[in-house]
Amino acid sequence: MTKLEAILEQAKGLSRFELEDLLRELSAYALDNRADDEADVGKRGLNAWTESTKGEDWSAYYPDSLRNGGCSHP
């Protein structure tokens, strides 16, 4: 029997209230960890992208109004 199967077998002995409480707790745990994981992945990606583009000149891709901090408005 796998760990999950053993946990599910134990859960069969819980009352409806206990099952609902268990579901809330598991959902909160899973969602909280997922948010942290996604934030960490995003931070690592942004850091890697920033490092890989250091020293590059991207001004040729900016609209004229944004080049050298200029503004196209009079």
C-alpha cells in the first residue's frame, strides 16, 4: 500500500466535519506552498534574465519618445 493509499484509508474513518476540515487544511497548505514556489521561480527567472542582459544596449528597440529619457511632447 502506498503512502497516499494509507492516508486515504485512514481518512475513511473520519466524520464529514473532520473530512471538510482536513480538506481545508490540505488546500491551504498546498496553495501556500505553491505561491511561494511560483514566486521563487519568478524571482530566479528575473534574476537570470537581468544577468544575461547586463551591458547590452536595447535602446534601438525603444520607441523614439523613450530614447535617452526624452519625451515626444512639447
